[in-house]
Amino acid sequence: QNWTRGMSYCLHSESHLDTGPIYVRENGKLHMVNQGAGGIHNVTPKRRPFRLFSRGFSVELCMNREDDRARRQRTDHFIFTYTKEGNLRYSAKSLFSLVLGYISDNVDHIDSLIGFPEQIAEKLFSAAEARQKFTEPVTGLRALQKFTEAYGNLVLCSLCLRNRYLVISEKLEEIKSFRELTCLDLSCCKLGDEHELLEHLTKEALSSVKRLLLKDNSLSDAGLRRMTAPVRVLKKGLENLLVLDLSCNPKITDVGIGYLLSFKKLNCLDISGTGLKDVNAVIKRIQTQIGLVHSKVPLNEFDHSNCKTEGWAEQTVLQWEQAVMEAVKPQDDLRSRTAALHFYGKTHRIKEVVKCKLVEAETKASGNLQFYKEKIQNSHLPLKKEVAGSHELKNNKKRALAEQETERTSKQKHLCLTVEDWDLLNTY
């Protein structure tokens, strides 16, 4: 009894802890201590349910990021509009639009689009373009190649990269994937003779180019020799070229102009600002061998307004340019600082302006060297005039043949193939 009194005293002293019922084993039997009465009762113990966690434990359900992305895609399945009363109304999208969106999200996994309808392919391209799938480094190139292989000039028929050297350096493989281009503007890009894009111009994929603008690209006679080698020997490459702009390339001399005589279909040629020594001889040579007449007035074909980016991938090229401009933004901040210093006269002026003035001065000094092909007029004149014209044509042909013979005897090295030409042709 004294033991029970001591036990009850201990329990009363620690009653604030709420330890629950206490069991005591005595003489092989289990007894429960009653805290309120302070006695021991022979009661079989009731098992309390087993708790893995305490009573204050709580669980919060968190969604994964992938599930959140899936939830956002589910909202794309509906079109949300508002009624006149201002209530939100939504309607389900068509099955075609849902499938189109799914394929555009996975456009890089398409095996081939050859034989696929053009109308649906254009919608698929625009959907992938809106998701900026063609701006991704690896998968974008793979997807773009599938479209260009199947649809050619529908993806892009004209490409203007004037003064966009950064876009060329960043998206060179994507630019090389375009096929069946008819117009290509690479003016003011400073490519040089050894650039990979100039070598790509001689491939069969760009044999459809009819208008090529290479103004101010640091080209020389070696670059023209490489560019015209397939046309001069294999009759491939840029054989369908109609308009060619090589102005503001001072390293091109009379020797380089000789390589251009292989373009028999040329209608317009601009060689202003080149390093010609005997201008009169070059003018006669171009007129007799290609049939181009020197123009005294600047031609509209070289005002750089006719060449624009046209095709399905027009917005894609703009996205590339925007991405490049965003990457160059820190440099623009530096330019603004230098501009402020220029305003206060603390530094020298920018050298690029001086270069542009030098190029303009060179072009003015050499004069306007633009050539065009006269249109043959079907005039119904008397027979005498026709006979006189035929005699003049015969005399001109005889003179041209005589000049060609003298050129062959004196300058055979320009017309015959050299070892370097054969090395170039072996690379194709």
C-alpha cells in the first residue's frame, strides 16, 4: 500500500505531462495504475492503435514541374472568349489544331516530309516557327532540313543577309540548308575568299541562284577563280546567274574579270570600286564576249531594294537576328559609353566611318562600272536597214573572233586550266 501511495504521488506530481495509463507487472500479472484514484486495478490492457507519425504531422501535396507543364498544355486545348455580358466562355479546339500543335512540338522527330501536302506543311511550319523550334541549336537544324529537302524554294526563295555577318557566323549550317534560292544578298559581310559560304555557292543546291550580290566582301581574283571553276569546266554551279554585283572589292583586278566571262547568261554586272588597271580594255572585253553594254546611268537592279527575304522561313530569319542582337547587347552598352566619350572629345572618332568614306571615294574615283544587256527589238524596218545591220553584225563578229584569237595567243594562262584549277575541281 505504501508502494501504491508513492506511485500515486509520483503520478500526481507529473500529471501535467499526460503520460497516459501506466501498467505494472506484479507476481506475473499486469495491473493498470489509476491516476485519478491512486489505486491499481487488474484490467486487461487495451491495445492502442499504432501511430507511425505524431498527431501534429501533416502532409502537403506538391505538383511536379512536369505536371505543371502538362497542366498548361491542357489549357491550350481550349479557346477562351468573353460574352457580351462579360462572362468567360471556352470552347474546345478542333482535332486538327490539337494534332498540329503536338507534331510541331516534336517536329525534330519527323523522318521525312516528301510527298506531304504543301498546304498542311505550311501550317505545320508556321506552328513550329511560332514555338521557335528552328532557333534551337541542334534540333532546329534537323527540323529545318526536313522542310527544305521536301519543299525547296517554298521554304525560302529569296534571302537577304546584307550587313548581317553575325547571323551568318551563328547560323551558317542553317543557311546552307536552304535550297533552290533564286536571290541571295550577302553585301557588306566581309566574307573573304576562304569563307565556307562562298564555297557553298558553287554546289548544286544553289545552282538556281539568278541574283547574287557580293558587294564589299573583301574578294580578290583568287575568290573569283574558285567561284567560277565549276562553271568554266563542268558547266555546273552558278551557270544560271543573271545579276552579279561585285562592287567595292578593290582586290579584284583585270585577271579576275576574265573569270567572269564564263557567265554567258549575265544580264547585269556591277564591278564599280574594283582594282582595274585598264578600264577601257575591260569594257570592250565584256561587251564583245558577254554582250553587256556599259551603262552611263546607275541601274535599278543594284539599289538593293529588290532583294528581300521571302518564303515560309521569313520570320525564322528574323528570330535568328533578334537572338544575335540580344547576345550583343552588352557590347551596345560599351558603344554607348564610347559615344558619350566621343561627344566630350576624349577619344578619337570611330574608324568604321572612315572606312566607309574610303570605299565611297574609291567607287567615285573608278566611276560607275555597271553593265546591262540590251533588249533585242523586233523592229519591222525596210530590208536595206536589215541588210546593213546584218553586215555590221558580221563585221562585229569578225572583230570579236580576231580579238579572241589574239587573247588566246597572248593570254592563254587565263583560259587554260592551271594546276590550282584542277585541285579545286577535285574537291567537288
